[in-house]
Amino acid sequence: MINVFVLQNGRLNQVHVDKLSDLEQLEPVWVDLTDPDDQERSWVKSIYGVILPGEDEVKDIEASARYYEAENGDLHLRTDFLLEEDAGPSRVVTVAFILARNMLFSVHNDDLPVFRLVRMRARSRPGSINDYMDVLLDLYATDAEYSADSLEGVYETLEDVSRRVLQKDFSDQDAAEALNEMARQEDLNGRIRRNMMDTRRAVSFLMRGRLLSADQFEEARQILRDIESLDGHTSFLFDKINFLMDATVGFININQNKIIKIFSVASVAFLPPTLIASIYGMNFKSWFPELDWSYGYPYALALMAVSAAAPLLYFRRRGWLR
């Protein structure tokens, strides 16, 4: 799908494109392609002379070559954007940016929430966009805000997990669910940190390349400050997740120790009756002990009950049965 945006009074207005002639009549400032097919790629190449990278070229590019200038003068950038999905785990989507002929071209396979937010905000804030570089900086600024919102979601989820972990009755099933949720939040927090690191590198590259005006340079510095402020939050969340994991594992060990304690108490309590039964059964000459001593069984059973009750009473007085 191809989305074409023209600049009108500082607003990004999307123009519907169905055929090649629609694209020829436009002077866009931003051409956004989501999972483009061969026909859409050929349209961009024939009209603007820009060769869009393929999916393999976007994913397989080395980290050291994410920003480069092509032979024809086009500037290529590769930037990661966070994508959270309700049906599955979060992931990072790599977007290919091409700066050519005072236009911004973006290629990605998924419809990213950051791009939707930029389109919505640009329509409601006249004068915020003046050229294609403003669009790119707005994407990076919105990416930082989206990551901050994701961190707030991690905070809320961990608070709920913390309440469950610190509740009075915490079963092994609750522990398994808490560990599963903490693992998901740790993965999301790590992806946010990676996403912020990549955005910082991209903005720093634009600043070093002297591609920005004075106002844009100041906006880029503000984006870097926002990203730097998020680093402390991600570090705190990593520490909080580690604490909750340690607490959960500790409660699991406590529950297991309770089970082991039951078997330990039972083995100690039934050891004296077993010894009495063994001694009683080995001190008769005939096949039937009742023939030698008619009160043998009642006496032995009473002695076994007393020998079992004595350690149980001792354990209870010491508080070991709680």
C-alpha cells in the first residue's frame, strides 16, 4: 500500500492514489509504502527515480551500514520502530528511509502506530511541518513518546504483578503466572531500550551530517534529551523485574519447603512406632503372638500411639507445625 502526503499550510494531507497518473500530478513531501508490491515499486522508480530496497535488503543490512549515501546522492537510513501486538509478543520492525529530491520515502512491512500518530498529529497541528526533514524528526520524536507510553504500560503491569506476589496466599500456580508475565515485560523493556538506542543513533547521524537547520537541530537535541531520560526508567524496570523474580522464586521455595517439612515431621513421628512394632514382632516363639500374650497387641498399639504423639506435641509446642 502506498500513502502519499502533500504539504498544505504546514499540514500533512494524505492523497488517495489508485493509478500511476494520480502519482504523476503530485509533489509529495512524504511517500510512505507499507508492504509495497512490484507495481508500486515500479511507480516510485519511474516517477521519482528512487529504487526502493527489498525486504531482505532492509533486514540483512549490517548495523555499521545503517546510514549511508548512495552513488546517486540519495541518503539511506535504517531505523527500528517498536510494535506492540495484542495477539503476541512485542517486536521491532526495521524501516528503510530514503531522503531524495526533497522528499522522504519510507518502506516497511507493517503498519506502525508511530506512523499513524504522526499522520494524525500533523493534520491537527498546522505549521508543525515545513519540509521532509521535519517529517522524519517528527517520526523520531513520536517514536520516543510511544516508547515512553510503553514504559508506562510496563509500570502498570508490574504493579499488578507486585500486588499478586506480595499477597498472603501465593500458590505455585500464581507464581507461574507471575513469572510468565514478568518475562514478557522484561522482553518488552529490553526491546524499548534497544529501540531508543537505535533512534538515538539515527538522530545523532542527522546532527553530525549537517542535514538540519538551526530549528531542526534544536528539535533533534530535545529528542536526544527525551531518549536519555528514558534510559533511567528502563534501568529501574530491569531492577524491579529482578526483585520480583527473586521474590517469586523465594515464595516457590517456601511452598516447597512446607511440603518437605510435612514429610520430615511424618518420618520423625512414625519412627518410634515402627521401632516398637519391630521389637514387639521379633520377641515371640510361636507363629501367633496372641497365644503367648493376649494383651500384646493392645499394649503395643497403645505404646506406638504414645510414641507417635510425643514428638508431634513437641513439634507443635515449638511451632514447627504451623
